[in-house]
Amino acid sequence: METLPGKTVERLSQYRRRLLNSLDDGKEYIFSHELAEILNITAVQVRRDLMLLGYSSVYRKGYPVRKLIEVIGKRLDSSKGQNVAIVGMGNLGTALTYYLSGLRPKLHVVASFDIDPGKIGTTVEGVKCYSVSEMKETIKSKNISIGVMTVPQASAKEVAKELVNNGIKGIFNFTHIPLTVPPDVYLEEYDMLTSLEKVAYFVKEFASLRK
Amino acid sequence: METLPGKTVERLSQYRRRLLNSLDDGKEYIFSHELAEILNITAVQVRRDLMLLGYSSVYRKGYPVRKLIEVIGKRLDSSKGQNVAIVGMGNLGTALTYYLSGLRPKLHVVASFDIDPGKIGTTVEGVKCYSVSEMKETIKSKNISIGVMTVPQASAKEVAKELVNNGIKGIFNFTHIPLTVPPDVYLEEYDMLTSLEKVAYFVKEFASLRK
DNA sequence: ATTTTAATGTGAAATAATTAACAAATTTAA
DNA sequence: TTAAATTTGTTAATTATTTCACATTAAAAT
Ligand SMILES: NC(=O)c1ccc[n+]([C@@H]2O[C@H](COP(=O)([O-])OP(=O)(O)OC[C@H]3O[C@@H](n4cnc5c(N)ncnc54)[C@H](O)[C@@H]3O)[C@@H](O)[C@H]2O)c1
Ligand SMILES: NC(=O)c1ccc[n+]([C@@H]2O[C@H](COP(=O)([O-])OP(=O)(O)OC[C@H]3O[C@@H](n4cnc5c(N)ncnc54)[C@H](O)[C@@H]3O)[C@@H](O)[C@H]2O)c1
């Protein structure tokens, strides 16, 4: 089965979230244009993404919500579930731990790491913090494949290397240090400052266009 | 002057960050391929972005770092600076306030808003928290043009409407609720869960390709 | 039953973003 | 001082992503 484009994966994740909401509202079927409107995109985009999924609705009374959620899950999720570690339990790491815990049934935050002795051994939302020196064993014993990096910029490269060396296969990097990883490790970088600067730029730009 | 594509703006923000680092390291000139390597992109991409900036380096011993930082700033930043408010001082809002305060000389976090009486009146990194009922006056008096939304999902739409009504021109939305805003308001949405699900998908996918 | 209406799935077209290719210019090496 | 090597800016080509356009088909209306 074909690997989906990243953009499609992102939208499928969003579709599922909206579908879960719709289900809560008691909705059984949903039209492509309804889903599109919720997300401020076009109905064709929705249909094309679902086409890539290989799912087709047969009836023209919309897509069966429950079934669609299931189909998206089959494609996006790992059936056995995947385990995640938060690396760096500072402000952002702690916020993320609260936030992600229990959020998705197939994504489990099972550990966190830090070097601060004041953090090691503590627990946030049932997630225990380990010393980075215990990383190797912990990743192995808890079968962790994904690391969320919220460490200071200065340690970013070193931490990334260590994660990779210890078998992590996906890194979600919140530090603003661009990382390089081997081709078999998936790297997602997110830079909030860049996004904020983008907002600022367009606000400025819109303002000057109005004049 | 032409409005830059969003992607280019993002990269310019990144270039500037790297250039500031280079400057700290005492580097006076930098080649397009050096900048590219740091960011894991191609040198052509860098040159093309700088071309859109309208800046050309004349000499072939690289771009003068200091000058380039200045040129990027001239294009991206508002000369007078822009003021930002954090809306929703929970886990994420608080982390962001610490993080963003003083980070960029032209972006000032000057206020935060909440409805929790326990939060109103408190100060984080010199940023005072106001009641949402004081939003109108505060936005006006402090000349706030950008709002960072870190409120619970349930209040997202209502808060966005209020921000827009009170004159905010840019919204950076961290809730996972897709928002609709008038065309003169710039909206940037960021959904961490979607990014994490994307990482998870590709980790799963890479694993199955290896088999 | 027909007819009309409304949705879907998808090839083809359009648009956006990236990369290749290379002439022009400058630096460095000889 | 000349030749070789680098680096830049930019046009053209390529690739990725989105939208258009429409045939097909189910559902609703007549
Ligand atoms: N706070 C935010 O809202 C925010 C937003 C965007 C990006 N970031 C980035 O996220 C990162 C963390 O930000 P923060 O505000 O949470 O910082 P923080 O200082 O609050 O937290 C960093 C944590 O990492 C730990 N740490 C330090 N070195 C480590 C190592 N080698 N291994 C493991 N843990 C280590 C520290 O003990 C601390 O607990 C930074 O790189 C920052 O640029 C933060
Ligand atoms: N915590 C994270 O790491 C994280 C990550 C991604 C997305 N988010 C999203 O960010 C938002 C905030 O998350 P959080 O973990 O910080 O939640 P939180 O509950 O810790 O904080 C929410 C804050 O908003 C305030 N609030 C509630 N209603 C409000 C209103 N109408 N106006 C102003 N303030 C109001 C609350 O008093 C509280 O202080 C949520 O939508 C969440 O989905 C959080």
C-alpha cells in the first residue's frame, strides 16, 4: 500500500478529529462539503484525500462517520499502538505531557527524560521522569519509538544523537535547532517563533495594503 | 513591494536566526550553501529566497552576515514593533509567555487574558494578566495587533470572535478548533496533535518498508 | 416510473514550490 | 597577469499540490 503524502496525513488527522466530534453530536453521515466547511478547505480536497485512502462511500448520502473514522485509523495508526517519550520536562515538556496523556488511544506517553535531579523520579499525569542516563534501557524496555524534544537549544543536537543511537525512529523537535538524522528516522520540526514571525509579517503587510 | 510567499517568510525567519548565531560565532560572511546546510535545505532555495528579498551580494565571498540580518529585518519586521497578547494563561499559555518574552526585539508580549479570577492580576515575566472583560480597552490602550490563543477548545470560537471584534489583526491559534476570520485578519493555525500523528504514521510506515 | 437534483470519484488543468542548469562575475591559484 | 575554480542570480524544467470540470450514480421529487 502506498505511503500517503504528508499533507494528506495531516488532513486525515484533522478529518478524524472532526468526525469524532460529529459522532458525539449524533451525526451518522457526513458530506465531503460539510467536512470541508468545518476545516475551511474545499470539498474536492476532502474527496481526493479519501480517494488516496482507497475508501469510497457508495451511497450518496455522505460518508458513514463511524466507518470513516475506522478507515482513517486503520491507515494512520499502528495497530499495536506506539509509545512516546517527552525529553526535557521544563515548561513546554510539562505542558505537553499533560496535554498528550490519554489524548489518543494509540499514542501513549510512557516516559519522560531530564537531567535535572529535581525532576528525575517525579511523575506528571502518571508519566514518570527518568534520568537521561537511563535512556537506553527505558526506551528498550518500554518500547518507545517516538521522542518529543523540549530540551534547551544548547543540548538539542546531542540529545537527538542519543535518541537515535538508542533506537528512536521518530523525533518531534520543538527546539529551534535544525537537526540531521539518518534516513530511517522521521523528523518533524516545529518552530513556534517562526510561525509567530509569519503572523507578524502578514499583519504588517495587510496593514500596509489597506493604506 | 511584493508580499512574500508564506513559505519564504518562514525560511527568512530561520535564516535570520541562524545568521544571528553565526554572528555570535564571529562569522562575517556566509555562503548560500553554508546557510543551506545548517537548515538541511538546498543552496538554490536560499538564493531564491534572498532573490525575492531583492538583496544581492555583489561579492562572491558570501553574504555579509550583519547586512543580511538587517535586510531580512527590514522586510519582515514592523519598524515600530508589534504587540502581542496571550489569551488563556494555562499550561501552554504560561510556557509561551516565558518563552516569547524578550525573544525578539520587535515582538512584545504586553498582556495576557484569562477568565480565571485566580489568574487575573498575576504577572508572568512582567506580563500582566487581564480579565477578558477588559479586552477591549487593553487591546486599544496597549496597541495589541496579535493574539495567541491558548484557551480551551470549547471557548475557541467565541474568543476568536471577540479578538477580531476588538481589533486584533493576527491570530495564532493553538486550540484545535478550525477558526474562520474576516479576510483582513491573518490566521495561523497550529495543531501539535496532528504533527505528532504524522510522526507516528511515518514511523509506522518506515518500519513496514524495512520489512 | 420518470425526471430532477445532489454527491461522488477522477482525469485533466492550473497553480505553487522546488530544483536543475548555466551564464556572469569574482576570487584564488598558478 | 592569466587561467582555473567558485559563487551568485535567474530562466527554464520539474515536481508537488490543489482545483476544475464533468461523467456517473444514488436519492428525492414529481
Ligand atoms: N516554552 C515554550 O513555550 C517553547 C515554545 C517553543 C519552543 N520552545 C523550545 O523548547 C525547548 C524547551 O523550552 P522550555 O521553555 O520548556 O525550557 P525549560 O528550560 O523550561 O525546560 C528545559 C528542560 O530540559 C531539561 N534538560 C536540559 N538539558 C537536558 C538534556 N541534555 N537532556 C534532557 N533534559 C534536559 C532541563 O532540566 C529542563 O527541565 C527550548 O529549546 C525552547 O526553545 C519552548
Ligand atoms: N498544553 C499543551 O501542551 C497544548 C498543546 C497543544 C494544544 N493545546 C491547546 O491549547 C489550549 C490550552 O491548553 P492548556 O493545556 O494550556 O489548557 P489549560 O486548561 O491549562 O489552560 C486554559 C486557560 O484558558 C483559560 N480560559 C478558559 N476560558 C477562557 C476564555 N473564555 N477566555 C480566556 N481564557 C480562558 C483558563 O482559565 C486556563 O487558564 C487547548 O485548546 C489545547 O487543546 C495545548
